[in-house]
Amino acid sequence: MKNQIKINRVIKGFSQDTLAQAVGVSRQTINALEAAKYVPSTVLALKLARVLEKSIEELFELEESDM
């Protein structure tokens, strides 16, 4: 699953640690998300969307391999 977390995090001026604290996860989790090595739970995806002020669809995109 592709995501736009890093781009939107940088636009907001957040470090990985700041974003992690805002959504209640570790910095390593944010790093794994940005590297597309981890697919978030629905709750985490919603928290990220809220903090980054984006819709789920603006942050995450399904790839052919996800279908």
C-alpha cells in the first residue's frame, strides 16, 4: 500500500517523533509506515488522517498487489 505520510508530515513541519507522539505510536512505527513496510490499523490510519488534516484517500492508495 502506497502512502503519502512522509510528504504530509514534512509539509506540516513534524518530525517522525512528533507525529508518533500525536497518534500514540513509536517513531519506529512511523518510519515503517513511511517505508511501506507496515500497513496501519484502521484506527491508526484515522488518527494519522486527523493529525495531518487529510482524508484517508489522500494518505493511502491501494496498489495492484493489494487487490
